[in-house]
Amino acid sequence: MSTLRHFLTLADLSANELRGLLDRAIELKDLHRRGRHYEPLRGRVLAMIFEKSSTRTRVSFEAAMAHFGGHAIFLSHRDTQLGRGEPVEDSARVLSGMADLVTIRTYGHDTVERFAEYSRVPVINALTDLHHPCQLLADLQTFRELRGPLQDRTVTWVGDGNNMCHSYLEASRMLDFDLRIACPEGYEPDAEILASAPRAAIVRDPREAAAGADLVVTDVWASMGQESEQGDRVGAFTDYQVDSTVMEAAGSEALFMHCLPAHRGEEVSAEVIDGPRSAVWEEAENRLHAQKALLERLLVSDHEG
Ligand code: CP
Ligand code: NVA
């Protein structure tokens, strides 16, 4: 009998499972590019709850379910009873009686944890204020395809110690790479998550943090839910733009990634994001392939365990 698996943070996989999933994502991408039909989720239903906006996450999950022969239902908080205050626990019991899997994008991480506690089917975190593990699958796949394993390499995070930074911290611990974080004072990652990543360190200066790095990553200065802080954050993050001087400090083979959406002229210069070392479009496409590997692992018995 299979046990119920959720994917609320990257650490819900073992390091070996994570490596296997990245390899599988690359295989599934190849199958897709060759136009091969593979429908392991025929008749299966994915319910997708979104309490925040999304382009990539929504479309990649919907497309993945369509390719896999299943069906996805988009549930906006504007139209569901959850959005009108129906308890998370009740919504979990009801939805998991009808769907085979649920994705949730919400604010507090405790919401996905509570949902998972009451769900009879796997739950995937499609972004919370604390973690964005699905994005990490795509980022890690992209690096693996373009440069090989991340083990013993150096990743530089420039900007806010936010949900993406937290998921990079988990990845650093699981895949054994150095993570240097350049963030302004007051915008550090969660202390507990930082402490759990032995190869991570705060290096304030972006150029110092990027010296010799294999990958430079950034994200928006104000995440969803922080719109009212935008003005203060623009002031605090002025010196934290990934521009050509930051990329020059990194190795000549260094890649640039950003989960998107991006703000040219704020966290990244147009020259970098639209330049030759930017892998952002491959990274965005890989959301599809990496999440297919995740859906397969959570729902197809050959890939359990
Ligand atoms: N990177 C990402 O999660 O994009 P969306 O907000 O468009 O889903
Ligand atoms: N840190 C960003 C990521 C968006 C995909 C946010 O939470 O808004």
C-alpha cells in the first residue's frame, strides 16, 4: 500500500529522490520535444487553488495535466467558498474526496500544512510566503541541463531573503552546494532555515558574493502580499541589482536565473536578463517538465517510494 506524499517544501523529497526527479524531468522534456504521447494520469484530476496571481505555475500545471491525459481545475479565491471563509480543513476534506491531487498558492505556509493534514490526496505547495519548491525543481533542472550537477558549485542569491531564497537554502543543504546571500540588513532569510543550511552564508556585498559563482539568482524586491512596502524596499534594495558588474564578478561560465516575473531596472538590468548568460526562458519552460516529473512521482505507483 502506498503512503500519502505531499510536496510542501523541497525537503519533502530525499536528496536522492530530488536528483532522480531532475533526471526524470530531463527525460520527460525529451519525450515532449519528440512529440511522444505519454498519458499516465488519464482520468485523474488536479484541483489548483490560487489565492495569489500566477502565470507560469498555473499554465505549467494545466499543460502538464493535459499532456498526461488528466484534467486540471483552476480555483480562484474570488470564486470559491474558501475565499469567503470556508475553513481550510473543510475545503481539504471536500476537495480531496473529488480530486486526485491539490496544488495551493497562498500566503501563510501554515495554510498548506493544515490543508495537507486534512487531505486524503497529495498536496503540492504552488508558493507560500515561506517557500516556492516547484520553482526550485525548474531552476535545478535548468542548471543540470546547461552545466551539470550543482554539487560543490557556488550559487549567489542577490536580494530579498524571501520564499525563493528559503527554497534555495533547502536545495543547498540537499545538493551540497555553497550559497552566498547578498541582502540588505533587515531583509535576511528566516534564521532557522538559514541555520539549517551549513553551506550557506550571508555576504552582504553583491559583487563579493558573486565572485567566482556558477549561478547568480535574484527575485523581485517586493513579493506578492508586500505591495504596500514597495516604496521602502526600492530604497533598501537600490544597491542589490544584478547588473553586468555583478555578472562580471561571477565566473565567465556563470548563468543568471530569475523565477519571473521580473522588473528590468530594479532587481536586474535589462542587459543581464536579456543577455547571453540569462537562462530565464529555459528556466520558465522547465516548470512544465519538472512538475510533470513531480506529478508522476506523487501519483504513479512505479515512481513512489
Ligand atoms: N515563477 C512563478 O511562480 O511564476 P508565476 O507567479 O507566474 O506562477
Ligand atoms: N518572491 C515572489 C516569487 C513570485 C513567483 C513572490 O512571492 O511574489
